[in-house]
Amino acid sequence: MTLEDARALDATDPLAAYRDKFALPEGVIYLDGNSLGALPKTTPAGLADVATRQWGNRLIRSWNEGWIEAPQRIGAKIAPLIGAAPDEVIIGDTTSTHLFKALVAGLRSNLDRHTVISEAGNFPTDLHIAEGAVACVPGARLKVVAREDLAAALDEDTAVLLLTHVHYKTSDRFDMAAWTARAHDAGALMLWDLSHSVGAVLIDLNGANADLAVGCTYKYLNGGPGAPAFLYVAKRWQEALASPLSGWMGHAAPFAFEDAYRPAPGMKRWLAGTPAMLSTAALETALDLWADIDQHAIATKSAQLFDILAAAGDVLSLDCVSPREPAKRGSHISFRHPQAYELTQALVARGVIGDFRDPDILRLGLTPLYLSHEDVWRAGEILRDTVETESWRDPAYSQRLVVT
């Protein structure tokens, strides 16, 4: 791949116009959008409107002017990105909170089954939340096995199979339809974490017949730091499952102020506390960018960007731990290097921002919406020079930051 080749791809890129919709710092090639997406240019004005007009002027009247419906309205905007119906998704809370709700609800739906199965090396918070969830249901347990042992672990005691669609470290992607079918064949519910998938790869929850899914919105969806997460519950389960967090926003009549809890119909019953309207507004402005985006164009460009960096890694004989086949990975590429932390910091110093994953992974996010092919080609050249000159050996790059 030459610079001219990269520019030729940019000239025919159907997503090229979206680059100007983001506030991207001059001199930075941002390859960390899989941890925190870039700022949409419309977001500051959206936040200002909520703070100054809606909160500052309309005050409590704003709850009747769009605020109270925001979790469902914004969930419906996420639905087409994950292959769901508009009334199957809500936003609010965090990925961890939604994961807890879904796990406990799944365990309580069939008390003859006691086991949650997940993958060793799954994103840690998923396993941590699963530990807490099983502790809330008498007799429940968490069984964590290697990826190659997952199929054999499914049995008549499995209540929920919890998998992350795209692995946070390696970018390995599960076949959603195949694994959902395996869970169902075992009589279990299928719960997906889509945090590293949504906005990056094609997702079809309903096509796969999935039961439950969660995901964050601050990565490829660019909702902002700590943006509200989303929860998907297939329509067939919405009345059958009960959220363990029976908060007043999930009540059938919250402003009747009844002592006893009556769950609202549909997805509204999965709400808990009051929506955080500032972060909710930031998310909605970001999601409005996705209304006309072709998800197939996202997947195609992701594959092209990956190939550019993979080729740069091959020239350096770097150990690429991400799958080469596009259908088997997400939209980041990971290289193993014995001094991956120092290498990551040396790249950041040169304007290529990626991240490090313990113990030896340099992870580079490939965000199709605002990265150009030339950006990624130039990042590959900087990576090559940094490795070949061993500039990462500067002692300054070995000082560990709290957030890596």
C-alpha cells in the first residue's frame, strides 16, 4: 500500500464527508476511538441548549418537553445499528448496570437452571458484574472457561451464556447467529455485550434470534465520556422477564407515587432512575449523525483500514493477534510486543494515539466514520519508524499512567 493508493481510496470513500463533522485536533491521528470516540461538532451546541434553554429557561417544564421520553426515543435511534426493533432498546445507566439487570433477570426466569457461562479473558467488568449477579440469586454460579471450551460447557444447567461479541483485546468476533443457536439448543438465554461492535461491524440481533444485549455508546458511537449505555430485550421476553432494579422510572405510573411496584409494559420497565439529561443530550446529538449511514460502508472501510495497518505490521514482523478475516474480527487491530506500553507512549508522543492492554498488546482502533485511509497509512509509517529506530526505549515512555 502506497500513499497514492491510500489517497485513491479516500477519493472514492462514501464516508469521507463525515470527517468534517468531528472536532479532530490538528497533528493527531486518533486511533483510540474504540475507547473514547471523537467529539461531534454538533455536541457542544446541543449541550449548551440543554444547559441554557431547557434547564436554564424551561426548568422543570422540560420533563414534559422531551426529557421524560428520552431513554426510549434515543434507544430507537440505536435500534437500527444493532438489528433491533425501535421498541426493543432503551438507553440510560451504564453497561455494567444493564448487564447486572439482564443477568439477574435471566437467572430468575428459570430457577431450575443455575449457571452463567462466560469466556476467560472476557472484558473484566463483565466477569466482575457476573460474579455479583450470581451472588444475588440463591444457588447460582458463574462458570468461566476458555473460548475453545465454551461449546462443551453448555449443558442442562446453563441459564445464560454471556459473551462479548468483539473481544476488547484481540478483536476476535463471535459468530452471533451460530452462538445464539448453540445457547438456545442448550435451553439457555443468550446475552451479548456489543460494546466493541456497535458502530463498527454489522450486527443483527433479531436476525440471530438473540435474547438480550447491552453496550456502551462512548466508543464508536461518539456519545462522550461516560455516555449512557443501552439495553436490548427481545420483544418476546419483555413481559416475561423482571428487572431486579425496580426503580420508579420503570413503574407503570411513576407519578401516581404508589408504595408498591408495578412494572410498566415493554422496555419502559427496564428503566430505573432519573435520566442524566446532560450526558443523554450529548449522546443524542452524536446518534443523529448515524441516521443516513450505510452500515455496509462502515464494515467495508473498516476492513480497508485494517489491511493498511496489518501490512505495516507485517513489514516489521510484528505479531498481529487480530484475525485477518474481516468477518471474524471487530474494528481494531492489536499487535503483541514485549515493550508494548513503551511503544504505545512513543507513538502518542508522535501524535498517533492508541492504547495499551496489559501485558503486551498495542491496540489501535480503526474508526471508519472519521479516519481517512491516508491517516492510517501515515500512522503505519510512524509505527515503522518508531519500531525500527527503537525510539520507544526513551526512559520517559516507561512511566506508567493510571489510564492506559
